[in-house]
Amino acid sequence: MFGVRAPKIAIPKFSSGLALFFAAFGLSLNAHAQGGSPEASTDRAHIADVLQSLNRGVNVSQVAVSPDGKRLAWIEGARDGGDIRVAPLDDLKRSERVTAAATSDQRCRETDIRWEPDSKALAFFSDCAEPGDQADLYLSRLDGSAARRLTKLRGDEGSPAFAPDGTKVAFLYVEGATRPAGALAAMKPPAGVIGEDGVEIQRVAMVAVNGTAPVSPTIVTPANLHVYEFDWAPGSTSLAYIAADPPGENNWWVAKLYTQALGGEAKAVLVPAEVSGPLRGMQIAVPRWSPDGKAIAFIGGLMSDQGATGGDVWIIPAAGGTPHDVTQGRPTSPAWIEWGDDEHLFVSELAGGNSQLMRFRLQGDRASESVATSFGAPVFSIPGTVSDGRLELSLSSTADHSVFVFSASTFDHPVEIYAAKPGTVMSSGLEGVIQLSHLNYGVEPTWGKSVSLSWKNESFRVQGWLMLPKDYDPAKKYPLIVEVHGGPAAAVEAQWGPRGGISAQAFSALGYFVLEPNPRGSFGQGEEFAQANRKDFGYGDLRDILAGVDTVIAKYPVDPYRVGLTGWSYGGFMTMFAVTQTARFKAAVAGAGISDWLSYYGENSIDQWMIPYFGASVYDDPAIYARSSAIDFIKQAHTPALVVVGDRDGECPAPQSYEFWHALRDEHVPTELVVYPNEGHGFVDPGHRRDVMERTMEWFAQYMPPS
């Protein structure tokens, strides 16, 4: 059906700054072929139909319940903007659009909805004043009057939060930004003094809500600190925030916890590099000030990406002191926290393959070793993905925490809005929570059913998701594709539709089994499990994955000679490394991977994350880096491999993919490298994302076609 492709490198559709680099080596820059045999054209048309079918239904990107519990706001559309709707909480069919648009037919990019503490107004960012360009903060009184523009911004903005007294809104702001903050976005082309020129710093900005005209915000935090997350103190006069020295995309892994009175000096109340015990050298996130202002709760643990949170829940005195772990030994991964009152915490966590909400009771002195934590059954436990659109597993609650609202989905159920009520009897799954919306009534998946699997390997119980082929027939033999998640400190959660990058649902729709394992190093089973691959990348985690493959083959009609491997980021590394360690895989696709940890250390923009995992810098212990480098075992690789990467990827730079492709080519292993222009670690161009999936599916069909 598909002829064997000669090893080549391609840049799709248009060239980039790397074109001159590749041309200097005499390499052709081939676009994605659209011609070929009628059979190939037919298959590409089928692939296009499959990809189109994955995005059926209405997406809910953000939800927010009013503090008084009477109304709900949500955004229908993509995470980067859609239509804001507001309705009574008990009747979402009576929704009305809220917007900064001047006319009803104007469509703006509107994001980050936040209720005023008195529930009378809604704040949000909108680019209505400068369509397609700069967004500003607006306030709608929800009384039929036009939304009022509060700010005049020039930069990147996000994460607004009202002060508890409702008089002002703080938000994260990169003044004069040329790119979104964070390591996932495409890096700027290198120029000037590296690490000094053009460094963009994210700070906390603030604006009053009672102004009569839009103004430039007041910058609250110091110019020498890059802020990642923040929280208001109860009295509305101070902030707690996680921050580090610039550059921000690199230093989150060494960030500190600060407090600062408005107009005062920043004070570091927690420096993880200087504490003793299990928090030493770890990462911290999600700071939350207790209602009485005496303590700050946060999540601390081994995390590989800012924004992907997991660890234990810790509490420290607001004035500084010794932090204490209040969930030590718990076999779950908290990702989001909120105080219910001074003695209770609501904790949203991953537990195996489920997303669940817990209510913890703190007994004794919250900020001392004497504190004891007790908890009962989960408020809810859903084998899927839940969020209100702010952070990982974050939920929106009423002021009295009697109702929590969120969007949720599974592999089998599209996104809807749900509510949960602590203190009531709720069964597990989506059946155990209150469905508020019916936006996707009648929408069915175009892929196969899914099941949660677990298997024992060595001392660990490993969980993963298996998606069956569409129209599954147990009398037939099918190929299997193993997709490894990014991270490693992350987890595959069941959710509707593609997550971006490489789509398990697309493989299933084309007739493949798909295994998405959560091997050691993943979230969902506690800190011991999350830290089990330190100084061991590619070994124990690969054994967990192979044990999962064996489990699937033993239970389902999988052809053991048609097993493929793919993944992005850490999953891309695992793909590159695995094909040098085992011959189990018939074909492989490595997205934004890492082939040589020694050279990677000096090439990437985020080298601080490596010290906690490898135990030392590459200059102090090169052997531990070489031990996990695919390039050092390349002569053992015989699996045909497609390699894809963005040319401005700061997390997993393109030379890592180039080096792997180059080595396979020299070893006469079938391979192809595709470099995508103006893309960072997370692709944003829809055409590029579609092209990755088309090429990936064609690659697997070439070497291990479905039945």
C-alpha cells in the first residue's frame, strides 16, 4: 500500500531559518508528498476523515460558579478564547452571551473568567479593542450595560484574581512580551548576549475595578523575579507567590515561595534548596493562604514541567519556618488545593487512573509536626479528566464550598459541566456527580471503547489505559501502538478527543489497539512512585511499559509482531531509547525527543529540571547521563523510526532529533526527520499538528498495517 521511503529530511509547506543549516549539509527540504498512487490518495483521504471526526462536539474551556452559588459562567470554545456564557446555576439553557464586543456579531478572543467576590460582576480578558492582537481586562456588571475596559496592556497577560475585598484585580503580566511565557512556546531566535539580552520577566500586575477609564496596570512584584503563580492574602493587602530569578522558562525548578505586602519588599519564606528532608531540591506550586492568614499550603514534590503539578500537600507558617508534609505516604498525586476553612483543605488529586476530590481535616497545629490529617471517602472519583480551566485539576467553588463546579470528560463521554456537593452521598464515576449541561447530547465517539488496566511489575502496581480498535472483533488479530506520555512527572488521563501532538483516538479509529501506560515516574500513585525513575531514565520505566505490552497481549488478540511505539517529549525520549534496548517494536515515531543527554544538557533552555532527576550536572557526573543516552546504543537500533520536532523547541531542541535521525541513517535503518518551522515544544499551527498525525499514521500503516 505504501512504498518504502528513502531516508530523508522534510520541512513541510514552507522553509524556516533552519533551511540554510540543512542546505549547508546538502540535504533536501521535501514537502509532504500529496501525489502518489490512487491507493495512497485514498488512504490519505481516509486519514483526513478520521482526523476531522475527532473534534466533534462543543468544547468547554473554562467554568466559574459565582461565589453565592446562583449563577454559572463558562466559555464555549478553545482554551485561547471562545464565547462567554452566563446562566442560572440550575438552568443553563437560559444562558446569555457576555462579551466586550461592540456588536452581537463581533467575535473576540475572550478568556480567563473570574467572578467578583460579591457575585455581581464578571472580569475577563478580551481582544475586542484590538482584534487578533492585544487583550485587555474587562469588567461586566451583567446588567445589560457594556463591559468596561479596565486596562491598557502591552504584553502577555493571564491568571486574573480578585482581591478578597473586591476592589482590585491582580494578574500575571509580561510587559512588552514577544512570546507567551513558559518553555512550551517557541523560543525567540538567538541573538545578542544569550541569557541577558531580551529576557522577558513575568510579574504580578494590579488594577483597580472602580476606574472610569482604562489605565496601565501597577506592577506589584520586583523586576528581578519571574512569578509563576500567586494567591491573595485574606486581608487583600499582601500576596504569596512562587518566583525565581530570570529567565523564567528555566528557573521554575529552583523557585522559592515569597510573601509581599502591597508596596513592600518581597520576602522569601521558603527556599527548597536550603531545607532538609524530602522537600530539599524539589519543586513547589499552587500556594494558598489560609483564611486566618497564619499559614500557607502548597504542593511540593518532583515535577518535570511547570504547570503539570503533583506531589504532597505541605503547610508552612506564613511568616516562614519549617514546612510540614500533611499527606506523607498517601498513594496519590495532589495537583490543586483550596482551603475550606482554617481546619479543612479541599484537595484535587490523581489516584491511579481517576481524578478525585478529597476533603482533608487538619487536627492540631497546622504549621507544626503535631498536625494530623484525616479524610473520608472522596467527594467524587471520576475515571476521566476534570478542571475549571485554570490549573491541572482545579475546580471552581462557591464561597462556602458547598458546591464545586467543573467540566469533565472521559474517553467515552464528551465534555459537559458538572457539579459536586461535599457532604452528600455520591457514587463514583460521572454517574456520581450532577450533570448541569447537555451541550454534547447525542455526540458519540468515532473511536473504540477504552478500559483501565493495571499490572504488576517488580515492586510496583502500574496503571494504564487501553483503547480498543473501532468495531473491535475479538476473533481478529490487531496491531498495537504504545503511546508514552510526556513528563515524566505527568500521567495519561482519560479525556474526550485528541490532546494534541499524537492522538490515541486516531489510531483506534484506524483499527489499532492503543496502550497508554503510566509507568514509574508518573503521577497518580504517590511520591515514591513518581521518584522511582531518578537516575534510571529508560530502564525501570521501559520494563514497566514492556510488562504492560505483555499484559495486553495475554488478554487481547494482539499480533505480537505488529507492535509500535510513539510519544512526545519524555515519550519521544523513551521512543528513541527503547528502540536501542529492545527489538519488540516494529515501527516507531519520536516526537520532540532526546537522543543524547550529554549534549542536551548544553543545548536546552530548561537545564535546571535535570539536577533533581540525574543527581548532578553533566559536568560532575557525565556517566549517569551517558547511561540513558540512545545515541550511545545506536548500533543496537533496527526499528524504522519517523522523527518530528519544532525548529524553535527550547525543551527538546531540534539538534537532538537531528542527531538521532543522522545516526539511524548512517546505520541504514529506515528513518525520516521532519522539522516544523516556527514551532516550539507544543505545536500551535493546526496545519502542522494535522501533518504530524498524517505522517505518523502513514508510518505505522507502512510497517504494521491494521487488519
